[in-house]
Amino acid sequence: MSTWMEILVAIFLLLGSVFSLVGAIGLYRLPDFFMRLHGPTKATTLGVGGMVIASMIYFAGQEQGISLHELLITLFLFITAPVSAHMLAKAAMQQKLSISEQTRGKPWEQ
Amino acid sequence: MKARRFLPHPLLSLCLMGVWMLLMNDMTFGHLLLGAILGWLIPLVTQVFWITPPRIYRPFRLFRFFFLVLGDIVVANLQVAKLILGPTSKLRPAFVEIPMLLEDELALTMLASIISLTPGTVSADLSDDRKTLLVHTLDVADDEQLIAEIKSRYEAPLLEVFTCSTT
Amino acid sequence: MLDYVIALCLLMLGIALILTLARLIKGPDLPDRILALDTLYINSIALLVLFGVWLGSDLYFEAALLIAVMGFIGTVAVAKYLLRGDIIE
């Protein structure tokens, strides 16, 4: 494997893990549930995306030829992450979780 | 109930075949054939469960829209990362109600998913009459501006693609 | 060079998992815990993909895909249970 390919793999790996870490930090330190929802749904999904791209480049550099099947994981996560976030938000609104005082507007009561 | 057709969802069949090829990670003729058979058989067996897909009027517009959203997702992540790592007391979270013009189920699902994946917004609930979407935002200064941006950036292209009107 | 980068990535993902675990224990409500579990499985997918690169093995992909499918169904099932008190209506 050539050096520039290795550098590319390293960049995407670092990008992926930094995004995963940021998502987890958001989950840990933001004050209320609806704000915490933002971290995992975006950052973590892209974190896995970065990892997957790195893995694709890495295995393309090996002898066995191009492998695209890692794309399935990213595709699946990008379809499912909004759905689970939506379900969780609905559940949280029904449970009437406390929201931080800075929040403008109110959740519905259906 | 609809009458049974020989090839109920051509697009779904193509997608299934593509997923099969990706899953097998092997571009030989045998797997192509097997994928084609599966792509034909699965929609045929399960066609009772599927909703009628909306007609796509402008496929190329959809294609361009896809890349716009992909770019937005990356930008959104950088913004959210900045917000998360900054001071939390300065954030201005809000629940915003957005009136919807879209009526089709698939288009609404797509819009809600896109809203969840892009800058600082998560779609939280859809009203029972499917006219209003409740969105939670992480940091927003002006509600009206956010509504206008979502409508022009994401809803308008979807409207164009699925209903062929430009309003 | 790649070995050092992978070690660093493992460290970052490990910290991420610990933070998520802290949220899982701390709560304070049920939806928070479900969200923490959701994040935990997505992070473990990233960890598995990273493992695959580290060991140069293709096998971890299957495990990662299975976790992605099962984790999503688990999250939706639990969220639905919270919402309705029942999973299958």
C-alpha cells in the first residue's frame, strides 16, 4: 500500500473517531433530553461514515480488489438514525420530560 | 386491493438487486442473476404490504438534491460539533412549528429524515392531520428565518420532484 | 504510521463509549437511557469497523451489519413500548 493511501486512511479514521467522540460528549454534557438527541443522531452517524470510508480505502489498497459492501452499513444508518430519533422524541414528549428554561416554544400535547 | 402485476415495483427491484450485489461483494454473472431473481420475487410476494409509491417527475432534480443534502450533512455536523463543544449556557434551543405543503407519505418521510440529519434540527412530531411538523432546534436566533430556509432549501425541491408544481 | 493512528482512534472511541455508559447509568429518565443504548451500539459498529482495518480482516463487516440491523429494531421496539405500552398492536 502506498504512503498517500495510508495517509488518506489515517485522515478518515481520525475524522470518524473525532465525530464519534463529539457525539458522545454532546450526549454527556448537554442539559436536557431534546438537546442531547442532537449529538448522537448527527455526529455519531457521520463518525461511522468516516470509519467506513477509511475501511473501504484500506481494503481497496489490499490485493483482493475493491470492496463496496461497507457502504451498506452507512446507507442503513443514514436511513434508520432519523427514524429512531423521531420515535425517541415522540416518546419523550409523551413522558413530559423536563426541558431547559432557555427553550422557546412548547412541545405538543397530543 | 390492487390487481397483481408481473413487476409491481421496478425501482424497488433494482434497489434490491443493488443491495444484493453489495452484500455479496462479488460482481460475477451468477450473483447478478440471483440478485435479479430475488429483486423480482420479493416485491411480488410482499406487494400487499407496500404503499403506492408517488410518481417521480424529475429524476435528475432528485439526483442533484441528493448531493446537496449530502453536502449539508457534512456542514451540519461541523456546526453541531462546534455548538456541542462550546459553552452550553449560550445555546438557544427552541420548538418550532413548520407548516407543510407536501402531502405524500414517502415525500413527508424523506423531508422529516432530511430535517433530522441537517443543521441543528430534529423533527419531533407530525400533527395528526399531516399539516404541521414540530421541529426541535439546538441553536436558532430567528424562527421565521429557519422556517423559510427549510421550506426553500428542502421542501421546494421535493415538491418539484413529486408533484411537478413550483410553488 | 497507521498503527499509531489506530491506537489513537481506539482511545477516542473508548472515551466515547465510557461517556455514553456514564449517561446510561446517570439517566435521569427512560428516554435518555434508550438514547444512550442507541449511541452505544452505533459506537460499537465504528469500533468493529476499526478492528477490521486493524487486523486486516473482512469478517468484522458481517458482525457490524448485524449489529446495525438488530440495534435499530431494538431501539424502535423499546421506544414504541414507551409510547404505547405495547409493541405489537
